[in-house]
Amino acid sequence: MTQVVKDMTRGNETRLLINFMLPMLLGNIFQQVYNLVDSVVVGRYVGANALGAVGCTGAISFMFFALCSGLASGAGIIVSQHFGAKKDEEVKKTIANSFYLVVIFGIVLGLVGAIFTRPVLVLLDTPSAQIEDAVAYMQIVCGGTIAVALYNYAAQIMRALGDSKTPLFFLLVATVVNIVLDIQFVVYMDMGVRGAAYATVIAQAISAVGCIIYGFIKNPYFRLSKEHLAIDRPIIELCFKIGIPLTIQGLTISLSCVVLQKFVNGFEEEVVSAFTVTSRIEQLVQQPFNSLGMAMSTFAGQNIGAGKSERVRTAFKKAVVITAIISVSMLVLFWGAGHLIVRCFVKEASVILIGTKGLKIISLMFFPLGMIYITRGLLNGANDTVYAMINGVIEVCGRIGFSVLLVYIFPIGIWSVWFATGLTWVITGIAGTIRYKQGIWVNKKIAYSH
């Protein structure tokens, strides 16, 4: 089906980045289709309030995704640097031991989420008309956390080895399943938001199981002997050392989104629904940047492991150009056809009007958003774990600080939530660029555990 490994320490940097990025971009887009399909089906067949209920869970769902991704990303960084340094035995031991951690973490996280969903949604001032559907949706999604964790694990390991196509294939399959089940559960079986949640969880499980089975059958680095499967304390400690800062990064960023959602919930229900729509669209728009950032992470990891930091610098400059092109293209699209895009999600005229203006606001700040992803990807891949936590703190301060300023001190009404998002991108993008320019990442090569 695909080339299972790819050495990125040789060859043209632009070609490597784009060839690696494109399958991930398609994969990330299809992953977002899970949410988009839920939103379109729920919004048009159940109603704007039901859509708002799903939207109220968005920030919390992102937090769970970020937590699942942290340890998996840490394992991916270790694997990519070991792979770049030709330390094959270390690669295999990391694959085995990180699997144990991810499984345990996914199960615990799912249980905690299911128990605390209602108290958290109440704390966030979720509108009374939406809270019951929001609780039902979130509890079902929490039950599928282990699937999200396992898919992220398999995808991160494969990408660290240069394979961005296998995760794409299984996401394509899962997306088709998700669409079919959404229509069946919500439209024909009238299961409401619960049907949308069940469809997403089942689809995620299929992508996770399929990706892992394929990896163990086809990828030589997944073919583990008994000695690779043994619990290896130094590797586990290294996974925690690198993965926990990334987990904290994801947690702080997602918590800032949760706080922003609380501000959103303080407005009228039509604003909540409009913000849900723009958030779904924004998540889709972020995928080119996210994919490029992940390509930078793997590229940086392999080349830092191989001692080729100059190749990383060259790749970064080319990534900035790609980011600028994507940003301008999206800006033109949203200012020219934003209302048509919002109309795909909801029928209510007031929600369409608010959502269209919200899209225009955030599209002005897409370039700094792209810079966040490529600097974060590079620095994470190079094992600059200190910045991972700094990055999270900056996003928290930005979202909370700008929300308070624009809602209470310099009130600009409902538009404050979109400006708070965009301005947070600006300061975080600047911070990432400064960290890259400092050059600390050059000397962050992982010390081998054996």
C-alpha cells in the first residue's frame, strides 16, 4: 500500500516537506470531517441548539485529543531521532514501551472524562437548552478516548519513520464509515446528538485498529522480538521526560480554549451556534498548517538525530514561504465566500450573519497561526521541551487575557471572542519565531538510553 519508512536526512528539503505534508493534510482534513459531518447533520436535521450543544463540547474534546497526543508525540520524537541516527534497536524498544503507556493513559483519561463531563459543562455555563445534549455527546465520546489514543500512537510512530500515507488510508476508510453511520443514526434512526457521537467513536476505533494491525504486519520496525517487548525503564522515563511537557503544552492550550468557550457561553445562543460553526471551519483551515508543522517535526527529528541542523534551517525558511501562500489563499476565500461556507452548516439567518463576520476576523491572522505550527513542529522535533510548556502558557495568557480585555475592559461585544482567538495566534507566533531564532534547539539531540 505504501512505502513504510522514509529517510528525510537526504534529498531536497522542499520536496520532502511537501511529499510528507500532503498525505498528512488529507488525513487531517478527513479527521476534521468527523466533526464537520457531525455539525452539518446535527445542525440541519436536529437544529441550531443541538449544534450548539455539540459545539459546547468542542474545547473539552480538543483537550482530550491534546492529552492523548502528548505522549504519542513524545514517542514519535524519540523514534524519529533514533531513526535518523540509525539506532534501530532503540526504535523498536520505544515502539513497544510507548504502546504500554498510551493504552494505560487512554483508558484512565476516558474514565475520568466520562465521570466529570457534567460538572465541567455546568462550570462552563453551558446554556440550559443545550446542556443535556452536550453531556450525552461528551460522555459517549469519552468512551472512545482509547481509540483516539491508539490511533495517535500508531500515526505518530509511522510518521516518525517517514510514513505519512498509511494513517491517511485508514482515516479515509473511517471517514466513509462515519458519514454512513451519521446519516443512519441521526437522519433515519432519529438518535440526535447521541447518534453523531456513536458514529464518530465507531469510526475512530476502526482507524485505530486498522492502522495498528497494518503496522505490525507491514512495517519492519513494528516486528518486535521478545527482548523489544520487555519493559524498559530508561525508555519509559525518556517517553515521560519528552512526552509530559508536550502533554502539558496540549493541556494548557486546550484549557485556554475551554475558558474561551465559557466567555462564548455568556452570550446569546445564536452566538454560541455561530462560534461552533466558525470553530469547525477554523479547525479545517488549520490542517494545512498542522500538516506542515508535523512534517517539520519529523524532518527536524530525523536530521537532528543525524547531526544535520543546517538542513533544518533550510527547511524552516521554505516552510515559511509555504505558510504565507496558504494564509493569503484562505484570506481571499473567507472574505469572498465566507457566507456561503457558513450557510452549509446552519439555516438561521442571524447565525449566518454572525459566523460570516467571525470568519473574516480570524482570517486576518492566519499567517501567525501558521508560524505557530511550523515553529512548534520544528522545536518539538528537535526536543526543545522547555519551549513546549512556554508555548502552552503563552496561549493560556493570550486567550484569557484578550478575552477579559475585550469583554470587560474594552468591550467590543460578541466579536471579542474571535478577536481574542486571532490576537492569541499573533503573540504565540511571534514567541515561537523568537525561540527558533535563539538557536537553543540545535543542541537538543536525545541522549540514547543504552
